[in-house]
Amino acid sequence: MKLVFAGTPEVAVPALDALLASGRHEVAAVVTRPDAPAGRGRRLVASPVAERAAEAGIEVLKPVKPRDPEFLERLREIAPDCCPVVAYGALLPRVALDIPAHGWVNLHFSLLPAWRGAAPVQHSIMAGDEITGASTFLIEEGLDSGPVYGTVTEEIRPTDTSGDLLTRLAFAGAGLLAATMDGIEDGSLKAVPQPGEGISQAPKVNVEDAHIDWNAPALRVDRVVRGCTPAPGAWTVFRGERLKLIQVQPVPDRTELAPGALAVGKNSVHVGTGSYAVELLWVQAQGKKPMRAADWARGVRIGDDERVGV
């Protein structure tokens, strides 16, 4: 089939690579978000998908909005059979959805209908799910509600951050998306409507969502830290300044610390929660680089009655 691939961040690149390597399909062009400012100089930088497409000699389309007339005209000229999508980052209007004969097929990083929305991996970790996965589905105008072509499952490991899990899902999902394109082409694959039960929502996780509540149980604190790593980054407050929490570890046998209370050992920093303590392993103070929590504690000289979260 002739394909136009839509995607923007690094997590979409494995799927583009899988389609380029498939040997069965022609990737005629990619659609990606416009260049965005990045780095200290805030210079405009092309998206990872745009850079990979340029390396492969593929036409790159960067509409400000996917309803722009120039973009729609060019898409009609290319006349794709199908448009596979991975984390493109913009809502597709009906006029665009109707152009390819087989529609737009999205690779979504959850087992639909669970975790529809922008942040499925973060929410699955924060909710304590043990299993997640990826789904390919036909895009409709509803939010991740279209019929599903296929799924792959992935175990959530006890120490997984959202970055770890998303990396694995990106590669597993790349194979699923390529197989979905094969099945659509030869007619062996039909999309199945999503069930009406088991629906959950995964809206974007913002900075306030990543603020640690020390009255919550230790397992919840650990899940929020892992779910918000690397972005937006879990945090608390110490001496009136934000302290980013990069890695913590529950300590079930330490139950005497009140929520937010600090206990500093020679090579450890424990914090009380609503259940038992967690050990801070890696932190990042405001304006500083990430460091081991024990080194941070030695540097700031924590007093006997000091706390985090206040």
C-alpha cells in the first residue's frame, strides 16, 4: 500500500523504521508537527520523525493545522491508501480522515478501551496496573474510540518508569503497526468495535499532578514518581524550593516516620508517607544537576526536625 505516516516525537521513529523496512509498503510522505524551539538558544528544531524522514529521502509535510487547505490538497495528490499514526499531536478533521481509502490507523500505547487519551503509559503506572500494551485502531472523530485491529501486551515491571515502559512499547508497537498494515492490505484483518465497559481516561499529566502527597501510601508515592519520570517530573518542596524526585524505593519495615518527616543516615535518606517510608535514591534540587539523595542531604545539612512537602 501507499502510506503517509503521521508522527512527531522520538517514540514514533521505531514505527516509521518498521514500515520503511517492511518491503510491502511505500511510505510516500510523513506528516509531522512544525519545527519547534528547543535548547538554550530556543532555535527551531525539526521533530525526530521529520529528521528520520529526511534521512530516508521522504517528503515531509508540516502543516500548522491538519485542516490547512494546502496540506489537504497535497494529501489528495499523494492519494495514500492508508495513513498510519503514532503520537502525531494534533486532532485530525473529518475532511482529512476521509482522504485515504483505508483511513488513518493509530498506534496507541494501551489496551483499549483502557486509558484513552494523551498519557496512557503514565496513567497505567500510576494506577498500579500490572499489564499494559499497545493497540492499533481506526481513527474516528471520538477520542481513541475507534474499532481495534490488533493488540500486543507488555508486563509493567516493578521499577519501570514511564520512559522505560514507553521505549519497550514503541518497539513492540512498531511491529504491531507494520503487521496491521499487512493485514489491511491483504484483507485478512478487520477492525472490531471496542467494548462498552472497561473504559478509562488518560488526560495529559501536568506539573500539579506530579506534586507528591506524602499522606498517600508509599506504593502510591512510588507509582507517581515512576509514572512522572522523565516528564513532567515528580516533585516536592524543601525549604520553600522545589525538589525533583527522580527515583525512590519503598521501605516496608520502616513505619515510625510521620508523612513528610526526614530521616538521614550515613548513606540513606528516608521520608515518611501515609503507610511506611520511602527511600530517596536520586533527586534534583532547583538549579542543580541530578544527584544521589545521600549526597544532596550531606550538602544541605538537614536538621533533625526538617520535613519535605512544606
